[in-house]
Amino acid sequence: MNRWGSAVVGFAGLTLPHDLLDGMRLEDVYTPAERLRSGAGRSLQHWAGRLAAKRAVLRLLGVPPTAEHLAQVEVLPQPTAACARTAACNDGHPPFVRLSPALAARTDQRIRLSLSHTSGRALAVAVASAGLPEDV
């Protein structure tokens, strides 16, 4: 396993989420929760960011980015403590990764993600780290 992995997904000139997937099906790459979260009026850059995050995690784990493996990495926003106190959240939601049991067995460390977007590319960096106090 690597200590970090990164990935860039270009979306300039594309219009639909399935255009990002090189022939793979949306249902085979994104989990139901990801499709629900990304499909609610989100832009193509949102889908690209999630895909970049999945690819970065797989690079970190040393696993090829097949549809089967991509579907075993779930990337969703993690509400912060500030969100639990108010109905309207103005706080950012850091991305959180959940692995299938098969992929989780490849590491004993927590995987942290950072995502960034430009007008035509999404970049993700995944880093393996020890658990922190706020992880409980």
C-alpha cells in the first residue's frame, strides 16, 4: 500500500455523468447513496470530484480502477459538529470514504481525502493516516 494516491478527472466539454466513465455504467461505479447525493441537482464537477476521489483511494491501496473496485469505495460528505446544531448548514462538509470489507482489509489506517475543482478538472488526493481523536 502507498502512503498517498492522487487522481485527476477531466470534465471540460462533457455534459453527462456517464461521459466520465469510459463505457462503465453509472450504477456499476457509484453506490446508491452516491447517486442519490450527486443526482440532486449537482453539477458534473461534483460527479467528477467523486470519481477522482475513488480513483485516488484505489491508487493509495494499489488496486486497479475497474468498475468493481470503484464501486467498493464510497465517498460521501461527512457532516461536522456544527451541522448537528443548526437546520441550515453553512459549514463545509469534508469528504469521507467508506471501503467495502475486501478493500478495508488492505489497510489498518484511516483514509483522508482532499478534493479540488477547476472549470474543467477535478483533483483528489487520498492519504493514509493514523486515527485522530476526532475520528471517534
